[in-house]
Amino acid sequence: MAAAEARGAWCVPCLVSLDTLQELCRKEKLTCKSIGITKRNLNNYEVEYLCDYKVVKDMEYYLVKWKGWPDSTNTWEPLQNLKCPLLLQQFSNDKHIYLSQVKKGKAITLKNNSKALKPAIAEYIVKKAKQRIALQRWQDELNRRKNHKGMIFVENTVDLEGPPSDFCYINEYKPTPGISLVNEATFGCSCSDCFFEKCCPAEAGVLLAYNKSQQIKIPPGTPIYECNSRCQCGPDCPNRIVQKGTQYSLCIFRTSNGCGWGVKTLVKIKRMSFVMEYVGEVITSEEAERRGQLYDNKGITYLFDLDYESDEFTVDAARYGNVSHFVNHSCDPNLQVFNVFIDNLDTRLPRIALFSTRTINAGEELTFDYQMKGSGDISSDSVDYSPAKKRVRTVCKCGAVTCRGYLN
Ligand SMILES: [Zn+2]
Ligand SMILES: [Zn+2]
Ligand SMILES: [Zn+2]
Ligand SMILES: [Zn+2]
């Protein structure tokens, strides 16, 4: 637990280049999977990707980047020696994508009998190959860090954007110094069946939030009180949903409508089901005000006020967050925000859970309304017009019929 927390809390980027690290490993005869040096390629050569193409005396050659070796050791290899059909396919796909993009811009005639690729094409293909590797590495890292069942995939078929450079994956709130989150509830139930007995929600004066199919049945704006570490019930209790984390496989993908990264589900999600939690750094509202002045439009949209009962704290998911960091805004969203209390019963510090408002099909993008707070409705006091956030307004690109025009 401590190790996991430490991993989540500290992200130290390595300043040494990948090439240098690989050379060091080779010199010391060490394997290191995360920089691509495996037992297999420590002494052998394995194709990592193809960089360029040429024809010499009717023979086809590809410039090969060797896995675990620096660019300076790239070599031209005849096609007949290459046993990497997938990489050859990728090379050809990337070439066609580049050419179709160029054609869109200006009509140029491309000779198919050319003996070499234009430098710009080879450059694009290499960038695409490097991006693919970087995104795969990031996907692996996200899945190592996450502590829930659902897998996280990463996909960019739109542009050359790689993993975000200043983002650290966390599973739960990261309180800033001076803010303490209670990790154990003061009360636990001793039901033999939490669904039918006077359980934790009743103790808090509210209804049990879920039906027998794990769907939320209470109206937006009503708090969820789940069973906690003091309760006698086991993990199969019907009042333990949010605490089990995301169950669905989700994909962080590059949107084609200029909305940056977005999140789509890879499986069908039933209506009223828990999808994910919104986590980030927990900061005071004064600190949120200060950061709001520093952030650009995009940064500001990561600030989420915990205004369930007070307005003392804000969640900032700009630098620390989970998949919810990448979920886009929509004025007609398919996710709805609920306040949740589990081990921390301090009403100033609810956890934020996102539930589906309707059936969401596999492949559909997930969205929530950035202006919608725990109240569940856009009323004048749920829209935040604090000075920090009013300063810059971001145009909404959600495309909904009911679009309000602005994100904030
Ligand atoms: Zn109970
Ligand atoms: Zn309980
Ligand atoms: Zn229970
Ligand atoms: Zn909109």
C-alpha cells in the first residue's frame, strides 16, 4: 500500500535519453524491459520499426531501427531478409495516411516508380512509429498503476500527439499538505443483509443508493453512503460499488473533432451504472483560486469544486488524476455526477463518482457536464462564476442540440 502510494505520488522523469540508457545497458550486459532491452535482443537483432525505403538495382531495401539499439546503428536490409509482416504493413499504412493528407492539401502527382521515398514521408513514418511505441509504453504504465478491474487502452489514429508529458496516474484523492482525509469511518453496520436492513445509508438519514442489479436508483443530488471498513458485511455487499473501482475496459483516444483526448468505453455499459471516480489533488478553495489564475483555459476545466455542503475544497485533476482526466465535456452528457461517502464521512470532502445516465454502447465516447455539480441540475448556484473561472471562457465543441456554447 505504501509502495503503491509512493509510486502514485512521485513521478520523476528521467533526463537521460533512451539511446544513452540502451547503450549503458548493452555495455553492462543488463536487460531492462522498459527501455526495450530483452534477453532476446541483447545479443540478437530484432526489428523495432522500419524507417525508410529504397530500390537499388531492382532490389527493395528498408532502413531498419533495431530494438534496443540507438538510431546510429540503423541499417539498410533487403526486403527478402525481413520477417516482420506486421511492421511492413504498418509502414505501408503510415505512408498512405501521409500521402492522403498531403493530397487533401494540394493536388500533386506522385510517381509510383520512384527509387526512394521523399524525406518528408520517411520522417512522418518514423514519427508515427515512435509515437506508437510511446503510447504503448504509456498504456502499460497506466495499467500497472491502476488498481481496478477494467483495463485502460490508448489509441491515436488522428495525429502525432504522444502521451501527456505532465500527467501522473493516481487511483484516489491526493491531499495537499494541511488537508487530512480520514481513512476509517467512525461507524459501521452489523447487518446480516445490507439490502434489507437498517444499514449505513439509514444511519446517515438517506436511502440505499443501489438496486439489486448494482444500478443507482436515487435522484441526482442525493448522497451515496456505502458500507465501509468498519462494517460487518463482506465484499459482495450490495452497498459496495464505487469502492470497487472501474469494472469496464475503457480507451483513451484522440478525438477527430479537435477535443484533444477523449475516453470511450470498449464494452456496453448498462444505464445507471458506476463507471469511474473523479480523482485529483485535493486543494483548498483559496489554492484553487490561485491555480485558476495561473492555468490556461484547459487547466481551469480540471478544477472541480466539492460544493456538496461547503465550498472549502476543490479537486484539481490537471496534473494528478485517473482516466476521468481525459473525459470530455458535453452539454448533453452520458455520465452523471454523484457525491459518495465511504470511509471518509466528512461532508466537506465527498468522493465524486460518475454514473451512466443511459445505456452506453461499446465504442461510444463518455462525457459529463463540467458545470454540473453534485446538485445534478444547472441552477444559478451550481454554475461557478468565481472570478478565477470567469476570466477565460472556453468554447464548447460538444455538438449537442442543447449545447450552451461555453464550457465554463
Ligand atoms: Zn449494512
Ligand atoms: Zn455498512
Ligand atoms: Zn454492507
Ligand atoms: Zn456544448
